[in-house]
Amino acid sequence: MSFGLNAAQARAKANADLIVFEEVYAIMKKVITESASGAFEAYVDDDTIMTASTPTTADSEYYFQAWQGTYASRALISQMENVMRHFVNLGYKIDRVTNTNTNTTFKWHIYW
């Protein structure tokens, strides 16, 4: 009987957790910046693994496709849901909207 994770499973879990952490960090940084200027909403539309748009990356396009249901990946859906759950638990509203500059990636819309 085996308990715990093997090395490959541990690497995959660490990478997934790091992606969620970095996404949450980028969104929260934008929230802090926008709220300091008196805004009640923020958009994150680039510079993260999930939202990269200049240039687009295969990863950001896969996240968009998973969200749209045209790419089957429970892992990507789970990561996006974890990001959203984090902010909802803090009292924010957060949505994904199509980035109209690319039409192949999304941007986060968070408001409070």
C-alpha cells in the first residue's frame, strides 16, 4: 500500500498550486492599486499565465478554451475556480470576460 505522492504527482501539484498563487497575487496587486485610486473594480488582462495577451501564449489560450468548453481540461477549470473561490471568500465579485483585443484569451474582472 502506498501513501502520499510520488515525485511526478508532487511536481504537478506544486506547479498547479504555484499557478493559482501567482494568479491570485497578480489580481490582488491590481485590486490594491485600483482601490488606492478610488476605483471599485479592476481588470487583469495580461501578464499572468491565465491571461497572457501580449503576446498570447498557448497556456492562456488553453485557459480560455477550457473556460469556453472547447478544450477539455478539468485541471485548468479547477485552477480558475480556485482563483475565483479565493476572491469570493474575501467578499469580492469576480468574472472572466473575453479579452476583445485577442478574442482567444480572457481577462479577470473583479469588483467590490
